[in-house]
Amino acid sequence: MPLETLPVLDISRLNAGPAEASLFRDELRNAMHEVGFFYLAGHGVPQELTDAILGVSRRFFELPEDQKLAVENVHSPQFRGYTRVGGELTDGAVDWREQIDIGVERETVEPGSGVADYWRLEGPNLWPEALPDMRQIVSEWTERLSSISLALLRALAVSLGAAEDTFDAAFAARAFPLLKIVRYPGESNPEPKQGVGSHRDGGVLTLLLVEPGKGGLQVDYQGKWIDAPPVPGTFVVNIGEMLELATNGYLKATLHRVISPLRGTDRMSLPFFYNPALDATMPQLAVSADFQARARGLSVDPTNSPILETYGDNALRYRLRAHPNVAAAHHADLLKG
């Protein structure tokens, strides 16, 4: 059967009794195996919080250029902060978007002998002085979405015949979630232009909030692009390469892209990436023989780069490739050879 749109799953069914919870887990596993994407309903995030984060996101991009550039990511060895339009590459081409990257607030780790390079990604965020409420709103958003993400991982583990807490150790102490707040200024006129190029996510889970009424996201399904417009009250959820690795390809990290909106319009998008600790390796799930027989093995990303076992290695590789200006300013030693 051709797929016309993404499946819709209601996570509140996990609390509706054993039978409903079991059905939800089966549908979750099947969606992640067949498509790698779905709409998540019933998540319980208050509309007031959703409105607040969309509002502060709009206010950020309305700031004068000099205030946005004061928190530009070239000032951050951790690749945090503002990226101006055209300042990021995906699939070897320029992405037509501006964004601010916000991660976990931690102390920096000094490079040195025996210190893995990926620890350079830990450190502080860059916050715009003109928006003092932004930090609290983002913190609450991150806490809520992290809880939802862990519930999904636990449900996935059970659905594959593994222990519910299989993934907990990788996330318990030093999970590494990242929020991107993205604005796509309209560039299609009317021929479609790249907003962000074709790619797979390199982490574990992505929960995406898109401004109501704004399309542009497309998902690869059996070699064809299908549209995934926002559905009110839901997140778009997809898995990253680390979950594909954990299941030998049974779960599918799917190619997707964003088409720039029409000129004269724009599009707000907030992808939340739920990732394990930088030094975590994803556990190999002891899935049943039936599921293992349908595992496809590991895919490669559009640049033919293999999935690396340690999450931090994947994250650092992506950052260096996507933000060459930051890499040159702060990590020139990693670019040699």
C-alpha cells in the first residue's frame, strides 16, 4: 500500500491499561520499522508552553541583526548559538535557514591527552540578553520532551522483547539533548529551493514542533518523497542513526529534507534531539529471532559515512562538517590530515 501520510500514534495509551499499552508498543515498533517517522499525539505538553516557546522563538528572530550576531556560534567552541542564513551545510549544499542551537548547560572539558575529542561539545549556551525569559522556557521545554522521549525508548525496548530499562544507562547521568530553533525565510519562487538538504539524524530520537499551517517537511518512503505537514497537537517523531545501530537496521533512520517556503513567507521549526551521553555506546538489543530476521543491516548517510558506535564521535563529525567556520575558529587541529 502506498503511504499518503505519516501514521498517528497516541502515547497516552501507555496509561490506558495493559492491552492498550501493548497495542501502542506494537504500533510504535511497526512505524519505526516501516517508516521511521510518525505523528505523536496525547503527549500532555501544555498548549501554554507550546505557545510560549513559539513566541520567544519569533521574538528572537525579530531581534536586530547585531543582537543575534552577539550570540553567533562562531563565538562558541561547542557550536552553540546563532547561525545566520547560509551558515550551515547539509548534503554538501547551503541550507537556507537561520537558527539558534541550545544544548545542556555544563562546564567545559579541556582538551588533552586521553580526553576524547567529542568532550569539546560540552559547555555553556549563548543566550540573548534581550530575552531574559528564553532560558526558563527552553529549560522547561527540554525537561518535558526529554521525559516523553525516554518513555518512547522504554516502550520501544519492550516492543522488541528487551528489558524496559535497556536504554536508561546511556541517558541517566549525562544525556545530551539539543534544541534547534529554526526560521526558514521563504526562497521558493515558486520552484522549490532547499531549506535543509536530505539527511538522516545522527542521534537517537527527534521530536519536531512546526509552526501551525507551515508545510515543507518531506520524508523518503520507498524512494519517494511524501509530505509531512504539521498536525495540530502533535510532534513529528523520527529515529536517528544510533537506534538503527542498536537494532542492526530493524528500526529505520529515514532520509528527510525541508523545502523552503514561498518568498514573502517564512516557517518556524523546533527540532528537539534526544541524545545519550557523549561517551555512550548504544546497547545492542537482544531482539527476538523474528525481528532480527527482518533487520536490514546498517545504512549509510548521504555522504557514505558509516554510523559510529560512540554517540559523541557521530555528533562531533556532524558538527565539524556542518559548521566549517566554527571548526576553523576553534578546532583547526581536528581538521588536519
